[in-house]
Amino acid sequence: MRQGKNREGYALLDVVLAVALFALAATGLIMVMQGINETSSNFAFDRVVQNRLLSLLTETKRLEVSAMTSEALDPDLNITFRTYVEPYEIDNGEGAALTDLYLLTAEAQFVDDGGEQTEKVSQLIYREEQ
């Protein structure tokens, strides 16, 4: 009769240990899932910024050189977008400078967990002087 009561005590201990082990595993899994969610959100935000910069560059390069400098704030994302253009001088390899080349740059400034961030995209464009 004594052995039966001891086995019941061990069965209860087994159940308590199993529940504790399950709770630890579930807590660890939840923490991993939160980390994945944060990383995914950060990647999505970076992708949005990159897409907007490329779009801004594509739209701006169609303008006249004098109209390519701009600045705009996106209030939804709290990002400041800027475009600017500067003459780009390069040698043609024979000692003469190539003319009518410009470096168009689009940049985004925003604040995240790492502080103030700036991302830039540049493209070399050709515009004849008018």
C-alpha cells in the first residue's frame, strides 16, 4: 500500500515538471517570435524608404536641372526627403572634360532606435546646357 502512495506523489511531480517545462518552452518561443516580428518590421520600413528614394530619383531626373533641388517631409513616416544636383566633371581619358553631366542625389533622413539615419541614392544624368 505504501508503494501506491509514493507513485501518486511522483505522478504529481511529473505533471508539475512537464507544465514548468512547457511554460519555459512557450516563453522562449514567444520571445523568438517577437524578435522575428521586430526584425521584419525594420526590414519592411527600410524597403519602404528605398522604394520611395528610387521613385523620387526617377521622378526628379525628368525635370530641368534648375528644378531638381527639393525637400519634402512625409508626416506619416516622419521622413525628410531631399533631392539635389551638382555638376559632375570627369575626364574622357584624353585630357578633355566631359560636359553636361550631373550627379543627382536623393536622400532620406529619419530617426530610429540607432539615432538619426541618412540613406542616399545617386544617379549620373546627362542634360544638355540650354
